[in-house]
Amino acid sequence: MIHLYKVSDFVQREKLENNLQILMSENRAAKNAAVERVSHSLETVKSFTYCERKINQYIKQSINSLKPLRDTEFKAYFIQVTKLLRLINNAPS
């Protein structure tokens, strides 16, 4: 959402804010339509791709920050968990 808001112009931000207000309403049909519009906007500006790149960047940074540590069972677990996060991130949804 933050990425979408950041890359949007004034008109797009107003539309996003309107859709977010609709999500707070009671009308289920309006909510579903608002979710579809927001999701489409996220895909259009490639917010999901941006998030995936950021996640991969942080995973790589995490693994690199663990490298200088002494080789222990805990270090191996941390690296394993971090690599698992990469697999989860890259799994098809």
C-alpha cells in the first residue's frame, strides 16, 4: 500500500483513499469491488514486485550479516530459517 501511495499522483491517491474508506463500510458488494480496484492498482504499479525485491534484499542482507558469526548450531538454524523465508516468498500463490 505504501508503495502504491508513494508512486501515485494526486488523483490516484484520492481514488485509493476512497477505496480504503469503502473497505470500512458495511456494504459487502462495495467492499469486494474496492478490493478488486486496489488489487488491480497494486498490480498495475508493480507494488507486489517491489515488495518481492525488498524481501529478497533483506533476506540476502540477513544471510550476509550471519556469515561473520562463529559456526554454531544456532548460526546454521538462522541461515536455514532465512533460506526458508526465501522459499516461502518465491512460492506460487
